[in-house]
Amino acid sequence: MDYLNIANSNLMFGMVAVVITVVFIQSVVFFIIAWKRGLALGMTKRKMLDAVRSSAIFSVVPSLPILLALVAMVPVLGIPFPWLRLGVIGSAPYELLAANIGAQSMGVQGLGQSGYTAQVFINSMWIMSLGILWSPVIFLLFAKRLQTGMANMKKNDSKWLEILIASLFFGMISVFIGQPVVNGGIQLATILTSAAIMFTLTAAVKKFEISWLANFSLSISMIASMALAIYYSRIM
Amino acid sequence: MNMKPIESEYNKKVHFAGRLTAVLVILMLIAVPAVICLHYNIFPTMSGFLKGLAMVWMIYLPICIAEVLTYTPMVGISGAYLSFISGNLSNMKIPCAAMAMDNAGVKGSTDEGEVIATLSIATSTIVTEIIIAIGVIALVPLTPVLTSKTLEPAFQNILPALFGALGVYWIMRQWKLAVTPLAFVILVSILVPMLTGKSIPAGLLIPVSGLLAVLAARFMYNKGWVVNAGNE
């Protein structure tokens, strides 16, 4: 049997649709819990709606590379399984790596290569599914301890906890800033453009007190600099 | 050590909903390949399965541990229940929540911050799942658009486009916290490919960079050079 018949089977579609629905419901449940909590804390609906609106608009563009990964994965892995994998934990590079390891450990050169039988496909599925389950498992095991740790830190020195969180954030963004800066070329031009647009928008928000713009300045900077990246690729 | 749990109705609800949904999703993720194996009666060889799993776990177990430690404080406990299930933290959930909290004028370590972060991450997850579902349904008409040569440079540069804006915004707030990790990343990104011919994956670099940022911040905090996280 061709493995793609299994990969695109109704059974597979059905199971994937169920899992994605549960992930969706999880977000809805947490949204409701957080919304009620916000009201109980005396936060205004306006403030919460602003966060929701800007988050929704911001999330559109970073979701597009996920679709690109979907397009790349579908010919070799069928439609439903890539849908599942990209809709839950992990990322496109991880999925491709894990799927390939699943193939190679069965003695096949790689995804979709000759010898990529149903048995090898199923091994890829297993490796992709189990390989990165550690993040939610570890978090589940240590959630309460992490919470207590942070609460104690806050009690002892709340300023330091704020600085610690900000430092972790700076540690993360430094990786994504430093690498394109070193790589140079279009990446460097794009990162500088994006920074310049954001700088201007932030200054405008402050100077002219256009507070609604603050919610969208990140999205605007991102889309504008991506558009300019197309232009740079033609002239560089 | 004081291990008194923070008990409140809200807190209980978060842990209950978080545990229930996360355990459910984890079990279902394991069930998908299991059901396929049983239904078609096709199983991978034990050696192929174990060899593959060992290879992936060798790389991803340390990354996953570091991720939980690095990202949980940034997204908060209830945000973490969501983001460790739906993924895409560094390129979507964390920037999204950070900007939402800042625009709302709340800090991540506060109750209000946790509310905004959770709303932001839940919204982000819902939007992404809807977009992927649209992608699945409209795969055929969307493929030529997504893979068009014209748009290729835009998609290839999505991370510089995101982090240029994010970077300037936060560095303007508190540049002192950014100096050490940024210098480290730039140095390593120049030296390592020069010496080994290979670049380091971001997943490995983030926890090291984060740890250095925290150590440098602690030093500056003790010296009194940094007194707050950068919000006026």
C-alpha cells in the first residue's frame, strides 16, 4: 500500500481534526478564565480588548511561514499529519529534522526517498510526535514549583524579578538580532529598516499622543520591512 | 524554603484547566501514530524506532528543559500552559505577549500582566489555528502565492523584520540589559562559523544568551547600575 493513502486517510484527517479542536478549545477556555480574572481585578474591557485586537493582527504575519512549511511538507507527508504537527508544539525546522531522522533510522536516505514505505512513514510519525513532547511534559511536572519559585522571588525582591524577566527576554531577542546583523546583506538591511520604522512610529506615538498606533506599530514595521526586503533583493 | 502554594480560586482553575487540556493533548498526540499502527497493522522496527527517538531526544531534551526555564517567566504560568502546547514561542507568542503587556502598561510578574499575557497568547493561538486550517482547506489555490519567487525574500526575512522592530523598541527602554547578550551572540556568530564552518542553531544559543543576560543584569543590579526593568 502506498503510504500516502494512509497519510491522507479519513482516519488520519478525523484524528487530526479532533486534536486541533482540543487545542483550539484550550485557548478559548484560557481566554475566558483570563477575561473574567481581568474583570475581577478591575481591569477595563477596553484595555483587554486592545490587547486582544493587537495580538490578533500581529499573529497573522508570523503565521504565514507556517503555511509555507505546510506546503513543503504535504507532498511527502500527506495533508493531515503536517497540519497536526504545525498546529501543535514544535516548528517547521524541528518537524523536518525529526521526520528525516525517523526515515534514516529505518535505513532510508530521507523523506520521500526510495524505500520510504508505510512502515518508514509511521516511524517518522512516531519520532515527530514523541521527539518534542518534553516541553509540555516538563512544564506540567514543574508548573507549581516554577510558580512558587517566582512568587517567592517576587516577595523577596519584586524589582529583581522584573529585571530577571526582562533579561531573559533580552537574551532571546539578542539571538535573533545578532545573527542577521552578522549575516549582513538583505537580512541586515531588513533588520535596520524594521528598526528605523519602529523607532519613528514609537516617537510619533509619544510626540503626538496617538496611543492606538502603539498597538499596531510592531505589525506595521514588520510588514513594511518585509515588503522592502523584496525591493532589497532586487537591488542587492 | 517556603513552598506554600499560592491558593486562590483563579489559580486552582488555571492549574485544573491547564493540566486537563495539556494531558489530553499529550495523550492524543501519542494516540495518533498508535491508532494508525493498530488500524493498518504496520509497526516500525524496534531498532529503527529506538535509534530515531534516541537521536531526537539527545538534541531536544536539553533544549526543552532550557525552554521551560527560559520562557515560563516571560509568558506566565497560564500563558505557559497554552504556549508549551501550541508552540512557536520565540517567533510569535513571546513577542506578542510582551508588546501587549507593554501597551497595556502592565508587568509580566503581576496579576494584571498574567491576564494580558494569557489573553494575548490565547488570541494568537486561535488566530494561528484558524490560518493553518484555512491553509489546509485552500492549499491548492494558496500554494502558488506562498511559493512565488516575488514574495520569497519577504518570507525569508520575516525574523529580521520582526526582531528589528522588537529590538529597537526594547533596547530604547533598557539598553544596559541588552549589551551583554547582544555582544555574546555577535561574537559567537562570527567566531564559531569561522572556526568550525558551522553556525549554531538559535535553539541552543537562546538559553546560553539568556543565562548570560541574567548574570550580567544581577551584577549591574547589585552595583546599582540597573534599578528597574526599563519602564518609565
